[in-house]
Amino acid sequence: MLNDLLDGLARLTRTTYNSQIINGIPRPEILRKTLSNFINKNEKTENITLYTLIDRFISGEIKHRGNSKSISTLRVYIGCKHHLVEFEAIKKYKIDFETITLEFYYKFIEYLENRKTKYKAAIDLFRKNNQKLKRIKTPIIDLDINTIGKYISKIKVFMGEAVELGYTNNMSCRSKKFAVPKASTDAIYLNEKELEKLYKCDLSNYKRLERVRDLFIFGCYVGLRFQDYSAIKEENIIEVEGDKFIKVLTKKTKELVIIPCSPVVLDIFKKYGENTNKLPASVSNQNFNEYIKEACKKAGLLDKGHLLDEPEKETWECVSSHTARRSFATNYYLEGFPTIDLMKITGHRTEKAFLTYIRISKLDTAKRLNQHMKKKWEEKRIKANNASLSVA
């Protein structure tokens, strides 16, 4: 316990020194006051709870390297807090800085995995009796492992910030056992033939679907996230030496990306030329996902076997707004376009992250290996025949 206190004091001293050094060498009394507050847990510090710290994240006050968090990240913060509040009530487990331990980790994951299976009635009752949570629209479902991983990741961020601010010296989140759970996903991409089939499908009698389809195809050829490709403005379309490009500062990572406009993109610009951004009006992500599935179904994307864990699902059922970005990355990767150059467009910072992002399914890999084997065996057969002819 003493060692933990000393470690906390050392970290707090470094953090305070580094934050004050921009104004010159910190005065001893500044460091003394900061350390005194940490040790004595003065009244201001005692009023700070894990929930109040999370609220500072949600409000946007606490940033990452001076940059504001994306709306999607803020939503994860809000969702994480809601789950913690419900977990605390349902499992009777007090939530605060000192209780985020390995024991909490095991209990919280079990709770999230079984929200519907075991705890739905209790959650319904809690929401009904809690005025602040009555309006929560989050469905009561059992969360998948990757969704759980998002919340565990944010809890580690909250606790890391709490340690840096001197609110706690609880280091349980840094244990190897307090890991972010993650499962590999089998999300799909649409290949060039599928994209062509979708784009050429006559949806003129279904204007809503046609607009969503065209915006989706646009996303497949620029590689942006939905929140970026659905919000293109006139100023994002630039011209350089006679060619058009998309120039965007991405909302999630604040990366500046410049993407050339393919003939398909230019065709869409021409079709919607009356709009200032030369693109169809967007809809909410939820509606977009519903409409693009319907459009893909009408286009006849009915193949099965894309998902190994759900082989009966047809292609159209697996498509979402994010399929566009995966299709862009995967198709150009398969064409042999340099990975390092693709990363400048997708905004991935490491090749490892990029390679786990592209969606070459196990079935695609098997098919490619099958074609490779056929080609090699055909080459061997021709070589053997030529050798026989030479001998004859």
C-alpha cells in the first residue's frame, strides 16, 4: 500500500511538473499544494467520483492531445456510463475509483453478456423507477464480445486519467488480466462485380433507395467512414491540374486525406449536379443501413456463405454503411495497390491495423488458393506434355 502511494505521488509530481513547465520552472509551493491535496483528499477531491469524471469526458472537457473526441466516441462514453449505472443497481456493486478491480472486470463482463438472458426484468424495473434513465432507448440485449471490449477500453481510459489526475492510485486496470476482449469479425466487402451489379440496378421507381445506393457507391470509391462520406460539402471537392479530388479532415482521427475522384464518382457528381455538394442528400445511419440492404436485395445480391458463423445469410443482409469503406480498402489491396499508399487514404497509422481491417474472407482466401493450385497444376501438366513431345 505504501509503495502504491509513493508511486502515485511520483506520477502526480511528474504530471504536475510537465503541465507547469510551459510557464517556466514550477514553484515548489505549487508542487507542495498538489501533493498535499492528493495525500489529504481535500474536500474538492472527495467530491470527485468516477461518474463525475466520466461526465467531464462526455462534455468534451477532457481531450486527447488537445483534440476533441468524435461524436461516435462521445456516444460510447455515454453508453458506458449507462451500463455502469445499471450494473451498479442490478448487481449491487458500488462503482467508484477504488472498486474498479479485477473482480469488477469479471462481474461486469458477465453482466453485459447476459443483460437480456438473465437481467432484463431487473433492468426494466430499474429504468421504470429511475427518472434519469426512463428515456434510455438502448435495447436490452446480450452484448457481443467486441461491443463489450469497447466499454472495457473506455473504462481503462477513465481510470488511467484518474490516476494521472491524482484521484486514485488504483492500478488494477493495468493488469494483463484486465484486458480488452476482442473477437475477430467476419464482416464482408463487395467486390467489383457486385458493386457494378448494384450500381447498374434500375431503382428509378424507388428514389429513396436510389439515393442511398448512389451515396453508398460513392463511399465504396472514396474509402471514407460513413460520418465523413455522408457529410461531404462543396468545399471538400477540389480540382488540381484538371482532375477532381476529395479533400477531407476526418472526424474520427482528424487525419487530412486527399482522394482522387474515379469515373464512377464523377458520374455520381454529374447525376446530382444540382446539389451544392453534387451528392444525394444523406439520411441517418440507422435508416441508411436499412435502405442499403433493401437496395442490395433488389439488385440481386443473394449469394450465401459470406459469414462463417451465419452461412445462411445472403449478401444483402450483411451490408451496412461501413461496408463501403471495407470494400474500398479490400478491392484496391487485392488489385495490388501499395499498402502504404492506401493507408494514407484510409487513415490507418500502422500496417498491422490496416491488414486486420480489410475483409478478405476465409472463403475468398480458399478460392484464391484453389485458383493458384489449378494454375500451378496446369503449368506442370503442360510442362510434362512438352517434355514427352520432346522425347518423342
